[in-house]
Amino acid sequence: TKMRMTLFCMAIVASLPAMALTPPIDEHDLMAQADLVIRGKVIDIKCAPNAFEQRANATVTHYIATVEVNTVKKGKWPGRTIPVRFRELRYVKGFVGDADHIFRVGERGYYYLISRGDGDWWPINWSAVIVKHTGEGPLPFCQ
């Protein structure tokens, strides 16, 4: 009957693992959480060391974007450029999950960054890049 089918479908959905996506962070909270906030332009993207990672539900490729620093809004950065890490996550069919902002050469905007203690800088989350001008071109092929 229709009622049994509905209950059966509800039971299947309830038994699936929960897949939570990280919500965006508003600009005020991004500023509070960031160690470094810059306005800049992506001038290069390269594969990170050990760039390729195979997971059960996704393939992950790690990259480093070189961002030319125009203005420092919070924190201190003595250099003209800063390396910023990001990942491209490709989920297998049937899976969803978080994603990082995908940088492109030529992109300009504001970058809300944190240091994870190993010398690398990362956006706080996918919403921690406010793009003012989009970049273009493919990402490099990494193995």
C-alpha cells in the first residue's frame, strides 16, 4: 500500500548517514576568526607536495595558490606574495560534502586566512574568500 511504501522510504532515508555541509560565515565573524586578512590577486597555482589523495568517498587534490598581497586588513605579512593552500574535492556518485573555494589565476578579492601551525595559510572555510573579480583557466594536473 501507499502508507507502507512511505514508511519504507522514510526508514531508508533515516538510516542513511548524515552529511552536513559547513554553512557560510558572515564577514564580521570571518574578520574575528582570521589570523590574516588580505586583499590580493592570484598570480599562480601549483600542485602541493603529495597533492593527490584517494578517500573512500572522494578524491582530493591539494594546491597552493600564490596570492599577490595588495593590502593587509588584519595581521602582519611582510612579503609581496603569500602561498595559500586549498583543495579540490571530487565526491563519488551518491556522496556530498564540504568543498573549498577553488582559486583561479587572475582572481582578485579578500582572503580571510588562518595558519594551522605548520607554516601553511588556508582560508577559514569555503566562504572565507570574497571574490571581486573572477579568474579563469584550468587547475594544473597533479598526480
